[in-house]
Amino acid sequence: MNNVLFDYISKYMTLTNDEKKVIIDLNLFRQIKKGTILLEEGQRSKEGYFVIKGCMRKFYIIDGEEKTTNFYTEMEGEIPECVLNKRPSSYYLSCIEDSIISVSTPEIEADTFTKFPRFETLCRIISEELLIKSQATFDNFKYSSPTQRYENLLVTKPDLVQRVPQHQLASFLGITPQSLSRLKRRLMKNKK
């Protein structure tokens, strides 16, 4: 588990053995069972999450219906807005697969940044990349048709089609499960 994270970090910087030991000693990793709700609407939390293995889903409940707005898979994370604004959460986070996630708090991060200032730089770089990726996904959603959204998903995150229940995937794409089934059939027919 640590090696997966260290391999990911190595894309940005080489860690010393002391830095690796600090990460291990923080004991941030949690094994989470499929279906576990990490954050509920109305809950206050100080925890941010980074997926090492598995899949998290961000969703709202609007008029009794779940509206999925994002999926987080390996090497993606979410710092809930309630961590930053200190207000109750307006959405839910759940694990839709058995997952291994890193759980951190602002206090843990501040302490780590004091001991190893390079971690702050690393976290900023990773956060900027994730923000750019999130903004691109949002922009794509706003100007694309459902068919274009699905085709883009097949290019950017093809594994989600197999990993995520169809009703959640449809919600993420902004369509009904029935429309998603028709869209898939049409695309398969056009490929022949």
C-alpha cells in the first residue's frame, strides 16, 4: 500500500527515507468496506480523503433522488467543502467498492508541513492538478451532450463503466438509466 503511494509521489519528487517513514508513521491508511458512507449531508468533518485503491462517489440527495457529481478512483482525492468552510456538508461521500484510502486532517497536514516543508509543495502541486482535472470535467459536462459525455468518459475513465452501477453512472452523466442503456446500444450499433 505504501509503495503504491510512494510510486505516485515519485512522479513529483523523490522522497528520502526519513520522509517515507514520516508518511508511514502518520498511519493515515484505512480499509473501507463497500457501501460505507464517509460523509453525510449536514455532517461536519475535518477529514480529507485520497483513494489509494477503490472508488468513492460524491452525491447529493435532491427531492429524494441521488444526484452523482463525481467519482474518485486511484490517486484522486476529495477535501470536502465542510473541512474548509467549517459548515455542515451539503453532500455525501461513499465508497462504492472495498477501498483503501488515506484520511487526513488540517492539523495532521500542518504538523507534517512543519516537519517537512517539501510536503506542502507536493500537496499544492497535486491539488492544482486535481483542480484543473475537476474544472475540465465540469466544463466538459456543461457544453457536451449526453452522448459526448459518455464518449468522453470512455476515453478519460473507461474503467468506471465496469466499476460503477449503471444508475449511478447515468446520474453522473445527467441522464436516466434507461437513456444510458439506449445510448450504449446506439453506440454499439454504430460501431458495427
